[in-house]
Amino acid sequence: MAYSTLISTQETAAHLGQADWAIIDCRGSLADPAAGRLRYLEAHIPGAVYAHLDQDLSGPVQAGQTGRHPLPDPQVFAGTLSGWGIDEQVQVVVYDDQGGMFAGRLWWMLRWMGHDAVAVLDGDWRAWTAAELPVASQSESRPPRRFAPNVRHHWVVTAEEVRARLDDPALTLFDARGADRYRGENETIDPRGGHIPGAISAPFAGNLDETGRFRTPEDLQACYTHLLGDTPAEEAVFYCGSGVSAAHDLLAVTHAGFAMPHLYVGSWSDWITDPARPIATGPNPR
């Protein structure tokens, strides 16, 4: 059985040490890029290799031209995945310690590259340690394999494509950041606050329950049915600050049984590189 959205701690623990199962630790911090690797070196799931958001899951940032976390070149990323011992036979489990915010990025990237057998650890690292499951320390690696990409280019949209459709009533655009940043308040990460005109606020934190696990597929289906309205999920566009937390919404949407929406990877940090692009502030239009 392949896991393509979420996986439990118990199921993951049952497959520790199996050659066709790869575990990737995605812990990170937007405020302190070195923090995640340090936490990994202190303790991680046995056999896990570490994925750094800036170094492994992003391409080069071009000041004034890209967002904070542009996608890497697919062939370069295929080499990274090969080095992590991932090919078409491997089930991948990804995790972090922030409810899947960082792990969701790698989950989506693997799906974008054509690898569907990837799942986010539900409840994250905290659920693993709460269950008193095994941990390891120091850096680990896996024997390399050859990853052959089959990139789903159509899943990605650009700033130009979004802007060209701002007056199109068929465009359904969602902002996965917190509601305050959506309104243009408390912006401490990017130099300008606000949101793309017409976007609907859909904070990724709302995908989780009070325990830090994802809400049930039924709950998520009801939530996104309301948000999507008459728009098929595969025609909707999601964005966030830099193409990281929006993947969490895409994970929730697909876990609820919908098709994969589009992702504007550059997101808000890319949108504001051009001062001619319009911005909006204020409350959610829905």
C-alpha cells in the first residue's frame, strides 16, 4: 500500500530500517535557518536524512526577481532525491515539528516531480516523541538510487499568469498565511503587507485540530467545499509567503479527496518584487 497524503507514527515505526522506505526530516525555522539541522543532529527518527529548506528544497534567490524560496531546477532536485536514496520503488515519509508546514513543501515537491508515494507524518516529531518511539542522533545517509523525474509543470502558476487573470471571475485564489498577514497586519517577514487582490484567506493552521494532527477528511472536505464554492479544486490557485505553507493547504485538500490545485510558488514574496502589481489589505471577501 502506498501512502500519498498522511501516515501515522505507528505505521512509520513499523517500517523503520526497510530499504524501500525513506524518512526525511524537514525541521526548520524561517527566523533561524540553522535551527532545524541542529535539532536533527540532537535527535531524529532512526534512518532519517535531513532536508534543508534553503539548501535542498529551494533554488537560488535572485533579489528583486524571485520570492524567498523559488523552486530548484528539476534536474538538480532529481539529483538531491537520488542522493537521498529515492527512486520509484521507495515510500517516502516526511516530517517536521510544526504541524507539517515545512514537510508539506517536500511532500508537494515530490508529487510535483511525479513521485506520489510520499506522506507527511501526522502529528509530526512531537507525536513521535510523545509515543516514546526510537530516536537517533548524528547525521545519517542512505545508499543512492536514481530518481527519474516526471515533472507536472502544469501544477505551477507564475505571477504573470495570476496577474493576467485578476479580473477573471473564474480565478479562485487562496492565501494560506495567517489572517493577520493576509489583512496586511503584523508583517514581519516581507517588506510589504497585504494580499493579492481577490484572494480568499485560508490559513493553513486551520487544517489541524487541537492535538496538532490533521482534521478528519470529512471535516476538511466540508471546509474546502465551502471555500471552493463552484470552483473545481484543480482550477484553484493557492499561495502563501514564499511557497512553503501553501503546500500544507494542498495536502489538506488532497487528503480530503479533492484533486490537486495549482500552486503559485513565488507567492507573496515574489508578488511584491514588482511595485506595479496591485495589492489589497483588509478583511476576507468571504
